[in-house]
Amino acid sequence: MTYLQALYGSQHLEITKNGKDGAKGRTNGNIFLSVFIMLVVFVITLGITHFSSSANHEMTSGVQKMFPYSTGKAIGKLLAIPLIAVIYFVVIKTAGTERNYKKLVEEFYQLPESEQSKANQKILIPFFILLALMLVFVI
């Protein structure tokens, strides 16, 4: 089972179990995938700035020049909202197309039930690893 099969298939399965339209699983999957990609970008950026003092200085001074009177919270919102929007747009045009979603869900349902039950683990373990790495780099 691929990561995308697990992501979109498990979303479809959970939504249809509740008697709702399974097509909403595509939206949920696209949002999750966008957040996952954004976490990857943040972890890579934080890792580079954590291990390289010159990269840290360049990035910090660059952000301070762009937003001289803003707080860190405001800067985070200004940078994160456009980034997630761009990533989401790329996801819905590539991996998250309706045709691809249907294909991945069909492949997911062809898998044995024992493998289908492991889909959430396959999705959440990498997500929480990235989240933990991000917290380690921030602290």
C-alpha cells in the first residue's frame, strides 16, 4: 500500500462509514497532504538553520528586513497562509485530482482488510515524526 492509497482510501472509508459522501475524502486528503508537505518544508528549513549558523543569520536578517515592525506570530501567518495555499493548489492539480483520487480509492479497496486497517498508522506515524522533529528544532 502506498502512502497516497492509505491517505485517500482511509479518508474515503471513514467518511462512507458515517453515511456521508465519500468524495469529501478527497478534500480531507488534499488538506492533510498539503499540511504534511508544509511540515516537510518547515522541518528542512529548521534543520538547515539549526545546524548552520550562517543560514540562521541570513534567514533571520532577511525576515527582519521584510517585516521590520511585525511580531513573530504575524510573520508566521503572513508566510504560512500563502505557502499552504500554494501547496494546496499544487496538490489538487497533481496527486489530488478527482481521477487520481478514484483510482487510489479503488486500489485501496482491493487490498486485504488487514492491510486497510493499517492505513492510519501509515499516514500518522510519518506525520508525528515530522511534528516531533519540528518541536526538537524549535526548542
